[in-house]
Amino acid sequence: MDQEFLALERELTVFLRRARANQGEMARAVHPDLESAAYGLLVRLDECGRQRATELAAYIGVGKATMSRQLRALEELGLVAREPDPADGRAWLVHLTDEGRTRVQRVREARRARYVSKLAHWDRREVAELARLLHQLNSGMEK
């Protein structure tokens, strides 16, 4: 049984190293001055819409100060904006600007096209199974 987990650890290490490198490229494709770590934040806003900064910080796994700094930088780049939360006047909701949404979606479409190209020789059921297993892994890691 240890061999399976050793193989898993080895393959995830390679996968994560490549993912980190790709995240930097994708961040720069959104905006040349965008920090690599902020890319995931933009994707989350693209998928889920308006969010409180505290929700974003919890999802990304960073503290309030780090999230505030990242959001300030994203606002300065014109990629996100804040608005008062109608449910709580003390809180703010963060959302992508039109420019931010356009840039993020363009990069995500290019990334999906790369997956299609790199995995063209895979059976679609294998791609679906990989997505299912990765979802299962991600869900298990959240707990």
C-alpha cells in the first residue's frame, strides 16, 4: 500500500510544480503586473461572482491582511472593484470589473484549449474520470 502513496506523492509533486509555473504565466497573461497568487482569486470571482473578502480569504487559505493587500493590488490594476454588501453595511463585496472578467476569461479559454490539445489522444471518458478523481481529491483535502 505504501508504494501507491509514494507514487501518488511523486506524481502530485511534479503536477504541483508545473501548476505553480503555469499559474505565473497565466497571471502575467491576465496582466503583466499581476502576482501569481492572485490568479486563483480572479478565477474564484469569475466562477462565483461577488464575494466578501473574508470568504475569499477562507477559500484561498490566506489571512485577512494578505487578502486586503491582494485586493488592493487587483483594484489598482482595474481587475476588481468593491461595493457595500447590502446585507451588512459594514462589509464589502468584491467582484471582477468588466475588464477583469474579459481578461480572466480569455486566459481560461486559452488554458482549456491547451488541455484539449495536450490530451487530444485521451479518451473523453478518461478526461472525465481524471476530473472526477481530482474533484474527489480536492474535496477530501478540504475536510
